[in-house]
Amino acid sequence: MADLVAALQRAARVGLDTPVFIYHIEGTQRLADPAGTALDALARGAFAGVTSTLTLMEIAVRPLQRGRPAVAEEYALLLANYPNLAVVAIDARAALRAAALRAQYRLRPADALQVATCLEQGATAFLTNDRELRRIRDLQVLLLEDFAPHPST
């Protein structure tokens, strides 16, 4: 996982997509390891991270669907207090940038808003596991999958 931390440290600021948090919280097979490595490095100050408030909405959905609002609140507190992570509201500038990203790269609205908000905050890399985002040329897109342990054959 040293390669992942090195890649993250090369960026001025790293945008973090919602799945990074979800894979870590839920312990999703194979992807929990690189997600945890990235979040541990962020907490240690190895790099500065940014995500949009869209992440809060997305990580709260499952607990709310399961009738567990207290868990959704815990996730909100976790994001709000995570060391070296800025959770940024989506503003008009980010929305316009998201529109440009959607037009150029044919992104889904949520993806465009997430990436645009991170770009507006100076992100030069974006950590995700969405292969479709590799089309974006405005910043380096890093996939968790590329840093996950390979399954045994």
C-alpha cells in the first residue's frame, strides 16, 4: 500500500469519492484495505483531502434505509471531524464547473458535482473506484482497485 500513499502524497490536495468512506466503514472485500490505507494516511497528515457534502448524503442513505438514524448521525460526525479532511458545500461555481464536466466527459450528475467541488478546492488527484471517471483529464484519477490485493487464483 506504500504505492497508494506515495501517489496520494504527490498531489497538492486529493479529492475523495464517497466509496472510499463506504468501503472502509463497511469493510468491503479487497477494497477496504486500500480505502483504510488512504484514510489512515489522511488522518496522519500525509496529504490534504477534500470531499463534498454529497458524500454525507451518500453515506447516510443505507443507515437511514435500515431505520438507524443514529448511525447516520455518527457518519456525519466522523466526516465533520476527520483530520485533514475538508467537507465542502457545493456552491454555484462548483455547479457550473460540474455542468462543464458533464458536457465534456458525459458524467453522471453526482460524479460531476463531486469532482467539480474537489477541483474548485484545488484537488489535483481524485481517489475513487469508478472507472468511468478515468476519462477526466482535469486531475489524476486514482482507482482503489489498482492498489487492492489481488485475489488468490
